[in-house]
Amino acid sequence: MHYMLHTQRKWLSMRSKPKGAKYRNLYVWRETIWYGRTVGGRRFRHDTKHPDTPEGWKEAVLYRDKYEAARGSRGQAPTWARCPLSQHW
């Protein structure tokens, strides 16, 4: 959907975030795409500097993946089926 928001003499275009798990931790704020996550109760936010366009979302996904690789993010949490202890139960 496409909405218009009137703020202080300016109409801002508001698009909905693309659906899918590959866009996790990404959101739009002030016309750019931001990456945010919570670790140990602290919230970390970073501006990807990419606009809210289809191409911008693709670039923001690449930014997030590089950022998580550089910071050593653990990625997805393991499930019980992948846990070594599940073999013994």
C-alpha cells in the first residue's frame, strides 16, 4: 500500500516494508532504511543510508549482512532438532 502523510508543509510518501524473513531487523525512519537489533536488553540502531525504494531495500539487506558478519552476530538461534543433546533423548 502507499500512503501519504502531511508533516510541516511537506507530503512524505510512506511505503510498507517488503514481506519476508530476509528483511528482518530493517525498518524505515526519516525516509531511509535503518537496521536495528536488541542485544542483552540494549537496542542498537544504524542508518544504512539507503532510501525507501525497492533498490534501497536490496542494498540495506546487503548492508545488514555485512554488518552482522563484521560484528560476529550469531544468526538464527538453534532449534531443538539441531541440538546435539536431542540425539540422546
